[in-house]
Amino acid sequence: MIKLTRLNGAAFTLNALYIEKVESFPDTTITLTTGTKYVVLDTVEEVNSRIIDFYQSVQLLSNPHIRGEEDEE
């Protein structure tokens, strides 16, 4: 889960596994795989950083194939 802030200042958490894309229009808009969209105060860079931190915390990025590395011996 990542912590985000709605445009009205209310904080909420979002399951980063469902994020399909993060865009800036200029407000940061997060689109989920379900089609639901959230507009947040956080910048695209902040959201991306939190997503990466989340993936690392659940060891989703620990697989060498996902990181793009060759077979480990």
C-alpha cells in the first residue's frame, strides 16, 4: 500500500499492485487496472518512488528476470 493525498487534502492508501498508469494533466492522475481513476496532490515522481519502495518491500523486484538481468548461476 502507498500513502497518497487527495486534492481536498485527505490522506488515503492505495494498493500499488492495481496501478496501471500514473500521468500528469497537470494534476497527477492514477489509473487502476479496474479503470478507476484517482487525482492526487502528490507528484508523479513521488508516486513512482512510493510504488518502487512498495514493490521492494514485498520483494516483487527481487526476481532477476523482472529486473532484466540474465540467468544467475
